[in-house]
Amino acid sequence: MQTKSNAPVILQVIPDLETGGAERTTVDVAAAIIAAGWTAIVVSQGGRLVQELETLGAVHITLPVKSKNPLTLWSNAGRLQEVIRKYKVSLVHARSRAPAWSALWAARREKLPFVTTYHGIYNQSNALKGFYNSVMARGDRVIANSHYTAGLIIDRHPFARDRTVVIHRGSDLKSLAPASISAERKAALANAWGLDSARPMLLNLARLTAWKGQGVIVEAMAKLKQAGDTRTVAVLAGDAQGRESYLAGLKGQIATLGLEDQVLLPGHCADVPAALALADVSVVASIEPEAFGRAAVEAQAAEVPVIVSDLGAVPETVLAPPEVSEENRTGWRVAPGDADALAKALRHALDLPPDQRSALTARALDHVSKSFSVEAMCAATLDVYRALLG
């Protein structure tokens, strides 16, 4: 491949390109890099988003950057140096801890600007973990995906205070608009999931892992059934990513509670906008803090009422009392892990009169449109690159 003369060449490094907010952001930023007339290169271990990335015109290079083995990390630094030299890379951007160590060493050896993005809230239970995590604060610029995350970075790594900048995760809001979703797309997904359009549907879009709180949703559905609601269907759409014991546990919980007809586990959802277009309410039930909370933003962009666990960055993404008045609410926040509170909020959201629902979703759309577009995220990220490149 020939890189464009005098145009910056940006190398992003991420463990894989399967699914998730960091992975989606990598592809979105690659698209913006290319639109600016620059060259976008991504190093990962591969995944379902590689084809989309390459279709955009980016270069994907497969390396074992998902490994946490210290010897592999050291070897990867040399491999990344080879990539840097071959493609005349101008700046390196790391999006996860293990590959960030390799990327840091490679960037420093080649005297290149180094950027990191703190996409998640990393466990820091001891000093060794703290040191391992610290690589994400060692960038010449450290991008936090929310003010909540920025506070966490500065608290853990005070040396990064003056280099930390908040760039909220952005979503493709236009693609989520209900008018953008064809009847054919909705019908295809409804058919694949076996949905009955006459039954209300709540949607949870998250990988299947305990901290995402799918079990709490199942408990809340049981409470709705006990109260007489046998019509509402919960779709827990997400990939178990090898967590077979957790998936088996969810299936067992659903069977024990007699909810086989009301809780579906369809696996990975490839058409998020269509899924949201089918939903009557979206639920983010995490029991640990979300560093940002893309699912809540995308639900609001899709004009779907949203209920979220009240922890982490959600006060930035979903407005609710006491931070705003009842008249300015854009969704509901409930205590994490509280199935009773979730069931109550679900009943309220599902029973909203049409005029109140329309007013709520209009406020929510206005909120996310002002703060969380992919265009704003990409523009701010490219500004970070320009500042470091001079």
C-alpha cells in the first residue's frame, strides 16, 4: 500500500475487532481518518469488524496483540516497530492495556506521539494491577470516554492530570433514527427472534457476562409475571464470548422461573438499529460502573425509553432527578442489582401514555444529539492528533 504523501498515518492498536464500544470506536475513527485524507492502520488479532474496516479503505494487520504474556508483549513491540517503519506511521493510538504496553515501547523507540483511550474501568485491587493499568495513563494525551472516567484516571494516576481530555463516546445517531429503519429490516429481525408484534418487548444489548446484569432483568421479569404480566418479552441480545457456564446459568434461571416464553437469548445482534426499532423499552442493568454507557445513548437516539443502573457515567448519558427536574428527565435510573426497582420502572415505562412517551423520547434525542454524535467524537479525536503532530 502507498501512503498519501505528507498526510499523517495513524496506527490504532486494539486486542481484537469482534464487538464492543472500543472496537466500534476504532472503526469509526478509522473512517474519520480516511475522510480527512489521512491513512488509517489498525493492528488487532482480527474479528468480525475487520471486513467493515477494510471496506472503508483502512489497512488491517493481524498480530497477537490480545496476549498478556510478557514475552509476547515485548515481541509485539518489535513487530509494531516494523509496522511503523513500513507504513511511515506518524502517531500511535492504543485502546487497551496489553497492546498499549507494546505500543508504548514501540512509539517511544521510534520517537512518535503516543495516545491512549481509557475505554473501561479497570480492576485495580493491588499495586501490581495499578502498575499494569498505568500504561493507559502514559499517553502524550489520555482520552477519557466520560467525565466519570477522567476522574478515575486522575485519582489513580495524578501524573496524567494535565494530559487527560474527555471525549465522549459517539454513536452514529442518523443510522439509529426510526425513519432510517426499513420495515423489511424490522421484519427480518423479528422473524429471526420469533417475536410477536402484539407483545411489548424490552431489549438489553450487552455481551453476556455477570456484571452486565442479565440475571437482574430475569428476576424483574419474574416479578412482572407474578403481577400478572405474561405478555411482555425480554430480549437479552449479546454474545457469551465463551462464557458458557454463565449462559447455562441464565438458561437455568429462566427455566426455573418459568419464563421460557418471556425471556429470549438470541446471541449476538448484528443489526442494533433494527433491534431498537422493535423495542418498547431498553434496559441497561449493569451491576458494576459503566465507563460510558453506549447502549443507553443509542436507545435515546433511537427514541426508545431507557432504564439504566444508577452508577458510573450514567448521570452524563441519562438525565434524571435529582440532577435535573422531572420535566427534563430523559430516562430512569434505578439502583444496581435491585430487581424490584427495575420491575417498577419497567411497568412505568411500558404504561406511559403516548403523549408522555413522545415528550420523553424527544428530550432524550435532543440530549444525545448535542453531546454524543460520532461526528463530534471523531472531530475531537482528530484535533488531539493534530495538536500532537504540530
